[in-house]
Amino acid sequence: MSNNDLIVSLDIGTSKVRVIIGEISNGAINIIGVGSADSDGIRKGAIVDIDQTVQSIRNAVDHAERMVGITIGEVYVGIAGNHIALQSNHGVVAVSNEDREIGEDDIERVLQAAKVVALPPEREIIGLLPKQFLVDGLAGIQDPRGMIGVRLEVECTIITGTKAAVHNLMRCVEKAGLRISGIVLMSLASGMMALTKDEKQMGTVLADIGAGSTTIAVFEGGSLAAVSTLPIGGDYVTSDICYGLKTQTEHAEKIKLKYGCARQDEAADDVRFKVMRVGSNVEKEFSQVDLANIIEPRMQEIFHMIRQEVKRLGYLDKLNGYVLTGGSVSMPSVLSLAQIELEASVRIAVPDFIGVRDPSYSSGVGMIQYVMKYVRTRGAPPAKRPAKSKAAAASAPASKTGVMEWFKNMFKEFI
């Protein structure tokens, strides 16, 4: 990438839509703008209302644009959900050069060969992750360019998703007046930000606990080994508070954010607050201990479900530990509760950039890091200075060229 390129990530979550603008200067990332908006039209991580989702995207983009003073034209979009699946495949080609030196064309052909796989009609390939290359049977090669050989093979993981989910996501972004530079699997993006090289190699579970769902990604042998999505998250905690304190959902969310504590033993009895109850004009006083009595059982359930899902995937006895991220893990005492319930070493990953030092920004920041490392720039950068006028930006039609080029050249982005 050239100096001062801008990369814009779009994270469409159940509770918030977040836009993060990263400036790439001499190989380093600077987060120069952040925009967020309440997410309407999303339930448990899935789009259920196109128009509401489009408006939420526009609100988040406007917020980011006002902060930085630019017009955002293109974004990298994160994708997640229970429709995502992984499957292993193998590709084999003969080296084409007369001198048997492996070049870009050979790598392109072997990765295209690996993408030849039988899929149900409702699914499509959205990503390809080479695990290793083999040259004349010699395994463990990460980059075979320039090597001499006759036979080139690749072992890879194919990421697939349902056509409906992928195209509805693209439709929302395009209706918001944005072009899609590429689609990035959120688990890969979060893993880029949250995990070290050793953690990926030794076996680690990355659990992204959002508002409407929890995404589990297992990394082993240096690459993504399994993904799964649980339909439970921070919204369930809010719902429990709503019923337990007999108050409105809006008030319950504010109380959770301000006074929430995940463990009763670590809550303070002298921290007290008043709640306006439903059907009454009288406020009732509660303590943080009362609130923790409601929160702790639900958080215990979430961690129990994570552990059971990892066991179902077959990785429970192969793990080095857990890394937590997502907006719901920023609550006090979540880490100590997770260590008890998961019976393993646990840490919380937080982006180390000014303005986004919160676990809820892990995916958006990870997408920028992922794009900078793996994705080769095609055409114009996502945004430029100086800003265009709003009228000019609105008159520019949303083009599908960028995303089609992404799918066409997906294999190049991992070499």
C-alpha cells in the first residue's frame, strides 16, 4: 500500500453498527475516526430488516465522516453468523514454467483448483485459507514462489456462507451508498487483533461475546480450525435485569453498563441506585449486589455454553486457553468468572489504539489490520482527502465491481 492510504471497516452488530477509519502511514496504523450508531434491523447477528439496517449504516458512516472531515466511499465489511462453515480441501497442479520455477500463475492455478468443491446450491465460497503448500511432496511450505518443482499442491480451508446472508449483507451496504472493497470473516479479523502467533499455533479459543450472539473461533496450528455461533449474548443479561428489577429495557441496559458486575462476591453493597419500575411512579433502590445476583447466573450460562460448544467441536482437550473479546466482556469481574467457569487460562483482548480501547472495537480494528497485511490494494483507496461534497458522494452510484473483483482474486490475498 502507498503511504497515507485510508482503510474503512464496517462492523454490523446486533446492538451497534461501527465504522472505523484507519490511516496507513509508513506501514503503521493510526485510527483517525470512529463512528457508531444504534443497530436496528439486526436480530442475533442476522439481518431481519433491510431498510432499518441501511439507515443504521448511514448513521454510523455520517458519524465517522463528521469526526474526520472526509467522505467515505468504500468499506471492508465484516461477516459472521451461524451460516458460516469451514471445510478442508486439496488442490494439485503441474508447474507450468519450462525451468520448473514456481511463479504467481502456478499459485493462482493451484488455489483455483482447491476451490473446485461440491457445494449445496444455497451456499457459496466467501474465502480461502491456505494452510500449507507442498512442492513434490515436501510439506510445510508457506510461500512456494521461486522454488523449483514439478508438482505443486495446497491444503486449504474453504470458508462458505449462505447466498441469502451474503447477498443481503451486500445489498444493505450498497443501498447505504457505499462500495464494498471486500468481505472479511469477523473471526479472522478478531484473531488478527486479539491473538499472538504462539496462541494461534498452540491452540486457542477466541470467544467474541456480542449483544445478540457469541462467535467461537478455534485457532490451531497457526490457522483457523473451526467456527461456531451461539444465539446468546449481552442482550440476554439485559433482559434478565429488565425482568428482575421490573423496569424497561432501555433503563436495564443503562443500569447494566453503569453498575453491572459479573460476580456477586466482587460486587459492592454500598453502591446503590434507584430504578423506576414498570407500572409504578415510585422508584425503588437496589444495590450492586442485587444486580450481580441477576447477572452472574446468565454469564455463567454463557461461559458454560462456550465450553460445551468447544467440547462438541472436539477441541476441549487441545487448548492452550481462551481469549475473550466483544462488548459484553467489558463488565467488571467477567474475567475472574470466566476463569472459574472455563477452567482454563483466560484473558481479555483490547485494541491498543487511542479512541478504540474497548473490546467492542476488536473486530473493526482487526479488519483494518487484516486488510493491511493480506489484501492488496486494487484501484482507488477507500477514502481520500479532501472530502467531496455530500451531493457528489450521493450521486456516485454504488458499484459491484469492487466486491466481484474481491471474489475473483480471493486466493491472492493470503500469499
